[in-house]
Amino acid sequence: MKRTLLAMLVATTCALAMTAPQRAVAADADLSCKLHYSLTGWSLIYKHTTGGGTVTCANGMSMRVHVSAKALGITAGKWRIDDGKGDFTDVHRISDVLGDYAQASANAGVVKSGEAQVLTKGPVSLALAGNGEGVNLGVDIGKFTISR
């Protein structure tokens, strides 16, 4: 079952990456920005996750942010992600990280919970990874929002 969920996650991530709009890479689009976050969430067909974090960029700028996710799918559970990390790509300025990202995930966890996924918002992508505790099982699709 874990292999099936992992295969579904990989397939979904690849599909999202292939549907992201392609554009010429500008010289100033290589601003390195990172997200450090914590989340709590629950799901029973509808998935709801909220939390907070900080975006920091290589140019010295930083911004406190609110993060949330809403999705639908075949999913159930309750979890917490502590010390999550994210890496953005194709960022021109720190404000580019704000907005709604397309999200799809497959997850399974008992006691130890975790996440690893790639999200897209136009040309900007966000790779997330985090560990925590809880119980979760399912597959869902929705949006992940980063706001001030």
C-alpha cells in the first residue's frame, strides 16, 4: 500500500511539473528564497491545514507568512508538521512567493507523519518537506495558500 501511495505521489508531482507554464528564464529570476513553517491539519474527505512561517531570501529580505491548504479527496486523519522547509524556484522578488499554489498529495502515516510535495503557481514552484506526528491516509487535490 505504501508503494501505491508513493507511486501516486510521484505521478501527481510529475503531472504538475509538466503542466506548469514554460517561459524564458530571465537573469534576475534566480533569487533564492526559502520557507520555514509549521502546520496543523485534519481531513475527512475535506482537508484543512493551517499554520505559519517565515520566507527568507538570499538578498536579505524576510517576511512572516500565514500558510493554509484546502483540498478534497479520499483522505482521513489529523496531523502536525513541525520544522517544515520549502525551497522556491523562479522568484524575482519576495512578493512572488505569495498566492495560491496547485497542490496534490498522497500520504500515509501513523504516529510519525510527514510530507514531501512540489507545488506550482504559474512559473514559481515550491518544494516542501516536513516531519511531525499524527495519523493520516489518503489522496487529495486542492490549493496551498501563502499570505501575509
